[in-house]
Amino acid sequence: MVGVLRSTYDRKTGKCLSREIIEVLDMTDKEFYAPIVEIEAKCIMEKLAKERKEKNV
């Protein structure tokens, strides 16, 4: 289970004014982590491609 949390912060002080769970979702670990893995994998692949390109120049 994953809770969707709404937090309100004071822009001047940065302090948290309130937090509330607005929704509870039932999802698998794969559904939860898939977007994070996709983003990180893309960044890693771009860095590797850049390094390869720099070595070949």
C-alpha cells in the first residue's frame, strides 16, 4: 500500500504547516519503482553514451 501525502509548507520559513493522507493506493513494488528505475536508467545510459563519445574523439 502507498499513501498519497499532501504537505503544505511556509515559503518564507520552509516549515511544514500540515500533512494529510489524501488517498491510499494498493500497488505492487514493481508499479511503485518502475518510474524511478526508468528515469535513473535513462540518466545512466546518457552518461555512458557521453563518456564513450568523449573517449572516441
